[in-house]
Amino acid sequence: MTVVPSGKDLIDIILSRTQRQTPTVVHKGYAINRLRQFYMRKVKYTQTNFHDKLSAIIDEFPRLDDIHPFYGDLLNVLYNKDHYKLALGQINTARNLISKIANDYVKLLKYGD
């Protein structure tokens, strides 16, 4: 299990990777379609990275149904089971919201005036 970065660190990791892996220079003479593709690529790449990182976090944490009852009870004593489930659910919700927001922005970039 890898270390889960804090919220600010996760954002910094994702945005720095996006900056490194996608083109960064926009010139004055670019046509509007090329500019739209440029920014759509950045939005899609960022969304994919967030989805991958958050999916990895969710997948690496054990499912409560799959662990031995002793460890389930230990988890409940040390860290409330309901809080654990709620936290993983919130990560999953964040992942889905990021996907929806990215799709909305891609639509705005693609069809905007």
C-alpha cells in the first residue's frame, strides 16, 4: 500500500505531471480549433490522471467484507468502520465528480462560441 498524499500534494502531483506530459506553448497565430484541441487535451489528461490516482487509492485499501473478522473488529476499535467506509465513498464520489466536471469543460471547449 502506497502513501496517500494530502489534497494539496495530490493536486500538485497531478498538475505537474500534466504540465510535463502535454504541450505547454500556445502561439498567437494558432487557429481556434487548434487552441480548443490544445486545452481539451489538457483537461482530458488531467481528468485521466485524477481518475487513475483516486482509483489506485480506492483499490489499495482493503474491502471490509474481504478481511478477516479479527481485523474488522480491530479496525472498528482503532478507526471507526463507518468513518472508513464514508471516507472511501467520498473518494469515489470525488472521482466521479471530477469526471463529470471534465466532460462538461470538454463540451464547453468543443462547442463554445
